[in-house]
Amino acid sequence: MATIRDIAKETGLGVGTISRVLNSTGYVSQETREKVMDAIKKLQYTPNGVARALAKKRTMIIGVVVHDLTNPFVPGIASGISDEARRQGYTMMLLDTLWQMEHELNTVEMLRQQLVDGVILLSPANANVLKSKLSEVGLPLVVIDHGEAIGTSDITVDHYKGAMEALQWALECGHRRIGFLAGPPGLRFSDLRLRAYLDAMNWQHLAIDTIDRHSQLPIAQADFRFDKGISATEALLQRHPELTCIFAANDLSALGALHYLAEHKIAVPEEVAVIGFDDIPTASLVHPPLTTIHQPIYEMGAASARLLLERIQGVKPLEQPEPQIFELTLIKRKSC
């Protein structure tokens, strides 16, 4: 296997000059660069990735912290990140926290000790704490959908507007008795979708953090999960059999609702309509196909990777005041 010294011998140049060409550091004339590249091709030289990373003080690895790998929303984001990272010569390290605060903190602590060049956090519940820990060691960071009420996302969508658009469509379809399958309480994007539901149903006076005191409302906790979507739908219809539409805070919950309705031979949308939020791949494959709010999931992932790499390379500051807000689209299918 050829080495840098073999290239130096072939070209008659110094090892330092060869290194500058390989690592794109310092000035090298075009003639010299071409001479080195010709020798590399002739000798079939393959650079040592670890050595190059150490020379550049970069590992070409980015850490990506996600909340739940079983949620189809997450692989869509991760796919966008991975493709863009790979295009720029980077590898992605994916870590799952299972929505647990302790796991988030442990994961970030591990990343602080690993040789990663930067970190992407997807919907972290403790974003401000995690950002502080990562900034202590100077790791560039990008946040997709800040989980906390206070804090700015780098990449996000208008969750309130999207949920309101879904509910306006339900109202246009003639539904007045609409139930809601809520996401995990305390997460910013989950609360924004709940806020839209309350406002659309003319319960603007109710505060998000007082909802558990109003058991008469047609709201059930589904926590963005398929299994809880099933049980929450059962609880919702037992308490409110008059409902003609269910709006779920995400597609997994909505799919749980469709499953329950099919099991109990309740026709969709004739008896109970269902609307979701996310537009995961499965949404168009179920029967009936799910009406939902489309998030440009892949594009958000790719944009987060581009922004992180710009921060790593010093093209963009480590923080920017304005987030990139992606547009949402109502996808009208057969469930409503």
C-alpha cells in the first residue's frame, strides 16, 4: 500500500508539500498540485481517514440525537441529515433518547467526550440545558423543533398554523363535535397543536396547563404513540360518543384511532372522520388513506445538516437569531 513517502519519492517533493495538497492547507501551486494528484492516481494511494481527521482537527462525524426511533417521523429526518452529511464527506452518529430526560443528558455527556465535529438535536425536551453543556466544549449545534416553551429552534415549522388549518378543514366538512388526541404535555410543539385545537373550538380562555382540570373536554392523551392512540380513542368515544371527527396531534396517534375504529366497525369518515399531523409514509398506505398535515421532513433534515456543517466550517455563526421555518401543507385524503 502506497504511503505519503512513496508519493514524495515519485514526485521529488517534500512530505510537507504532499500533506498540504492532501489536507488543502497552505499555498501550493497548481502545477505542484497536479503533479501530486497524478502520483496519487498512479500509485493508487488511499489516504488514512483517521490521520487526515487528526491533521484537520476534525473527525468528519456529526452526532444526531433523536427522541424515538420507532416514530416514522424520525427516520425521515435522519435520512435527510445522512444524505446531506454524506454529500459533504461526513458520517452521522445516531443516538436515541426515548423521550427520557436522563437519556438526553447522558447522551449529550457522551457526545462531549466523543470525537464529533457537531451535534443536531431533534425535538429535545431539555434543549436549553443541552445547548449549554455542548457550548461549554465549543461543539457547534443545530436544534430542530425546540421542545421547551422558551428557546429558539434553528429548523422548525408553524405548528399552530398547521393544526389550525387541519381543524378549519374539519369545520368546513361540517364537523362541529371534534375530539383531540393530544401529544406529550410540556413539549412546545405539542402544546402549540393543543392551543390551536382549543382556539378553533372557541375555548380560547382555557390555559394549556389547566387542561387536566377540565375532564369534560373531548381531549385524550395519546403521547404521539400508536398504542396510546388506540386506547385514547376508546376513552374519548366512551366519554363522548357524539364525536364525528378526531384530530390527532401526530400521525401515529391518528393511525391508532383508525385501528380502533376499524376494529369496532365504525365507518371512516362516514361516522367518525380522522385527521393527523406529519404525513409519515404510512399515512397514504392505510385504509382509508389519512388526511393529514404534511411536514417536509426530509428537507428539514437536509437543511439542518447544511446549517450544522456551515457552523462547523465557520461559514455561519454558532447561533443565528432567526429560525428557518418550513411550510406545512394540508393533504386531503379519504379519512376526512
